Amino acid sequence: MNKCKIGVVGVGRGMMMRKYCEDAENAQIVAICDIWEEGLEKAKAKLGTDSVTYYTDYTEFLKHDMDAVLLANYATEHAPFAIAAMKAGKDVISEVLPAQNMAEAVALIECVEETGRKYCYAENYCFMGGPLEMRKKYLDGTLGTFEYGEGEYMHNCEPLWPRITYGQPEHWRNNISAFFYCTHSVGPLLHITGMRPVSVVGFECPFNERMARMGAKAGNTAIEMVTLENGAVVKSLHGLGCSKDSIWYSVYGSKGRMETAREDAECGNMNRVYENLDAYSGENKNNPTSHMYEDELLLKGAKHGHGGSDYICLYYAVEYIRGDKTADIVDVYEAVDMWMCGQFGYFSVLDGGCVKQIPNLRVKAERDAWRNDLRCTDPAVAKDQLLPSYSKGNPDIDPAIYDYWKEKWEEVKDKK
């Protein structure tokens, strides 16, 4: 079968596809689009112009002969860009997040259904070794009935803030709520089980000095306590203004527990799995073991980002687009479920910490209540439904903060 012809939107994060194509045999980049012309010139220097065409206009880009579009642009733009791509006859691989409000989520789902195009959500944390092993042992019954899980994505972003916000006050990372970037923590738990979230309670940690220094207006960390359709509960912890990094997953089933290594343990991180599993529910035999998760794809993608999960995630997405219906992908319904845990978690906080029911957008009858819900923290999209970035009210940020980060960006941008 011919290679999948990919068009990339975003020359920053989108260059993970360039690395992927260097090692994989099922895809090739044929077009790149970005409004950052300096970045396009750098891409040209690396990829040349013989087989890749470069665009600054997304509408013109979508006219290019390609099979699929990889969206690696701003996280708040993914839904409208994905919809435009599918209406233009292209399949979509979307970086996180799938949407920024419920109206976009409904429109995205209905576009997939109406066009029949393929949509793959590139939640790469689902494809790290630990979550992959947990999913395998849940699906084959080794873990037993799923009872509880925890996921963490704690990322102190201050050291890399100039590289990812460019000193722009309006940058999406400066204006999202603490709950927006939730799918790295809750996503793997939902994908392990394949179950739908039905309700959530949210908790918001305070705006702190680190967020003030960064110029980000949200609380430093968010927590979602999510109930799944079988009654099990998962805890999702994520933040961009925390003091230390942590990526970690733990799941409890009726036959025992599995978890990944803590980063501080320095013994394999998300690709090391600790297991304490019984032959049957009720055996309660204490027999902990650990091993590194290894398979052919992970070994092949070892030099790629996020513990090899970038490679695995893209491999399955491309294979799905090429026709493999069994490929392990996150589809549009699951992607929106992951995102709604954070969206409704924030609704919970704004409503005093009450339980919020999460709608099942697979059911058409449940969509009408949400198709005009524009609530988000982006004023250009939310209009009169604008939410604050911080539940207690947006803090005042000294403009000099953004000038500082802009100066830092000018110092480092040639190394990007």
C-alpha cells in the first residue's frame, strides 16, 4: 500500500511527524502550513522543496493533494481546523485538545459523522508503556474489574515558557483555566478501560507566584474526581504551574494493582510497570513484580518524544487512516469524553464544587442542549459567554512580565 500523504499544520510540534517519517515506512510529509514564515523557512532548510510544499494560508493548504492533516497548531484552534479539513475531504490526526467549548465538541462529532472522514486524537500519553500494559491486562481480564485509578501530568512549564508562549499576552497558554489541559492525566485512564465518564467534581489549586511570574492567569493545578459508567472513580491531577514534574499512573482492579514508576525513582518512568496481581479476585496474595514494557513499536520509537509514545501514537493513527480498522486509536467520541472531564470539572468549581453530570455526546438527543454553549476562556470565541481563567477572577498581570518573556524568546528562537 502507498504511503499516507500527510499535511502538517504547525512547524513547531508538527515536526514530530518529520522525525516519524524518517523511521516509519507508512507516511510522508507532502505539505506544511504555518503563519510563522520564519519557522517555515527553517522547515524548508531541513526538508527542502522538492517533495514538500509550504503554505501560510490554511484554505490553500487544504487544496493540496494529501490524505490526512496533522493538526499541531494552537490547542484552542483544533476543532475548527479539523472540521475544515474533513469538509475538504481529508482525514485528521489532531494534537491535544479536541475542542475548547461544548459547541465545538458537538460540531466536531457531527462533522465526523456527516463526512465519514477518519479522526484520530493524538493523546500520546495513552501510548506510553505503562498505560499500554495496563490496557492490555484490563482487556484480557488479568486486572479484573476496574475499581479505581489515578493519573498525573504535573509539568513545571516556567523554564520553557518563552519557547511555548513567545511573550504573547494573548497566547492560549496564558489564558486557559487550570482544567483545560486535562487529557494527559485522565486520558490514559479512560483509554485503559474504554469506559465513559458520567460525572465529575472539580478542585482548583490557587493562583501562585509561579503563575504570576509566567503571566498565566489560572490556578496552578486542577483535580478532577471522575465517576465512570461502572461506578469506578478516577482521580486526574494536572498543572502547568507546579514546582516539580510528575507523570504517573496507577490502576486498581478486583485482582490487584498496577502502576508506573515515579520520575524521581529514575528507573524507567512510564515504561516501567509495577504489578501486584492475583490469579482471582479474593486471593490477596502479595506478590509484587516489576518490568520494563517493551514491544517492537516502542523499541523502534525509543528515540522519539515522550518515551516513544509519539511514534506509537502516530503509527496507529496512520495505519487506521490507511484502512486498518483494528488499529489502537482514540476516536472523536473518546477524545471529547477526555476533554469534558476538565470542562465539566471547571463548571463544577464555578458552581461551588457540586457534582456535574457529563453528557454522552454519542447520543444525538443529548447534543442539542450543548450546541450553542460557547463557554470558554477565549474572548474571541466565547463572546458574551466568556469564563474567567481563574475561578476567583482573573489576576492583574504586569505587562512587563510579557515583555520579559518576549525578550527571552528573541534570545532562544533561533535554537527552536
